Amino acid sequence: MEPKQPDESNKFKDEIYYLAMSPLIAMALNSTLAFNIPKLLENPKTIDELAQQTSAVKGKLERTLLALEAFGYYSFDEQSQKWSNSGKTVLFLDQAFRDAIYFCCVPFQYEILLRFADALQCDRSSCELQTGRNIYDELAHRNLDNNYFQTGLGAYTKMSGDSLFNSIDLKNSIRILDAGGGDGTLLCELAKRNSNIQGTVLDMASISEIATKNIESYGLQEKITFLGGDFREEVPSGYDCIIFKQTLNSWTDEVASRILENCYRSLESGKKLIIIEHVLVKTDENYREVRYLDLIDISEIEAKVRNMEEFRRIIEYPGFVIDNVKKIPGQYIFEATKP
């Protein structure tokens, strides 16, 4: 008789198995969203009805749904032989949740992971090794992936909710520049809550159409505009406050310092800089998630998630004075002023 393995060994095997399954489960879920199954299941349906309405192969679709059900996605009633939404999948009736899953499942992100081991042996990211470009330059050449990427980031911003939006201090700030603002979701959400503010989303020219459509969907095109540009080269002047949300961790210390120098030159004395970022703090409840994000930086762009001291150093380097650091769920807000 073989000796019984320790419980810890069994737990470890389960964890490895789960890690191996995760990408495929994510892609399977993403496929059901592409078929709009959560919407179809607002009224329970049989597998025959679902197969007919999605043009999917009945047997494959059924096996996919049964696998997802084992992870809490969708629900099958044996008595009626009908499928319905579970507590998880009903959330996908909200576009923000669908966009978040699309973001996780952009095929391009799986492509670049093939070079992760190679990236550990040089000073280039997996993306640069695979494509010859950093992720932002590469996405500019991939319209569909870029759309998923930008709307996914916007979805995560929206899902942060009032814990984020109500923690951003815009007192005495009317003209706001959201630098690296992607599809403009952050600035739009802030404008919804602060009727006096107006501003500009600064990002790559390649996402102009994505951002413009999103701003128009909020009905804020009279207050918020999009400006294509590169903050590594120049930051426009005339603003009361410049905001970066989950942007600076995407750049090396050298580039991030140059970006903040450009901000310092563009702002008048007394104007504000606000940085919202994940920070490596080992005692934080989301430390494992932030470490995961640091791995993403290795794969997508040669940068890193910073600790508290590293953030203070790059903010103070051009001359900004840090007034306050707030901890909110999952991230930190640095508030600084140009003296």
C-alpha cells in the first residue's frame, strides 16, 4: 500500500491543476459572452434552443456550459432541462463586466507570454521579443485587440466605483488633464460627480475613435475632449490638475521621471498632480494580485510595479511636494503640488 500523501501536497497539486485550467476556463467563458448567452438566458432555455440561437454545435456547447457550471458560471436545472444564469453570469448583463472579461482574454496577450522565459534573460519585455514593439506601440497596429484592451481598462475603472471616484480630491480644480486616460472612463465618471469640471484625455492618437465614442456615450463631449499625444515628449499646459491612473507603473524609472518632469514644467505653481496606482506593500491584502501585475509588466513592457519609496522618489524628483497618500481598496492615491 502506498503511503498517503500529506494534505499540503494534495493542496499544491490542486493549485497547479487550477492554474493550468484558468486560461481555458477564461476563454470558454469569453466565448459564451461572444454568443451573448447571459442575455439569452434572461429566460431559461434548453440546450437545443441555445444551440439554435447561437449556431453552435449542440454537443460542444453543452459540454462547455457544463464545465463552466462546475466553476459557478451558469446553472442547469435537471427537472426542466433548462439552462439559466447563475449569480456570477447574471453580472455579465452589465457591459462593464463583459468588457473586463474581454480584456482578460485578448488572444494577443497569450501570444506574448510565449517569450516570458526569454524576457527573464534580457532587458526587453516578452512583447518586445515577440513583436519588436512595446505593448502600446503594438496595440496601435491591432485595432480589435486595442479596442478590447482600452475598453477593458475602462471597465475595471468603472468597477472601482465610488471608493475610487469619491476619493479623488479635485477641490479648486476645474480643468483636468487625464494623462494616459485611455477611453476616458475615469474623467467621465469624475465629471458625472463634479459638474464644474472639464478636461482632456491625453493618450495615443490610435485610440482617438475609441475614446471619442466613449465620451459621447456619457453625453460629455461638450466638457471633455480627447487629445492624441505622447506625454514622454510633452505635456500640454493650462490645467489645474494632472491625473495618472495605473499609468506610471507601465514605464521604467527613467521614462516615468521624464514624464513627471514634463508635468512639472506644464503646471503653474500651486497646481496639483494626482497619481492612482498599485503599490507593492507586502502587508496589504491584495499583495498577491499586485505581484501578478508586476509579472504583466515583464511580459508587456519593460517596467515594474513600484513600492512606496520608489514612488516617492520619482514624484519628488522633478520638484513636486507630496501632500497626502491615501489607501483605497486595491490601490493608493498620491496627491502632490508644484510649489
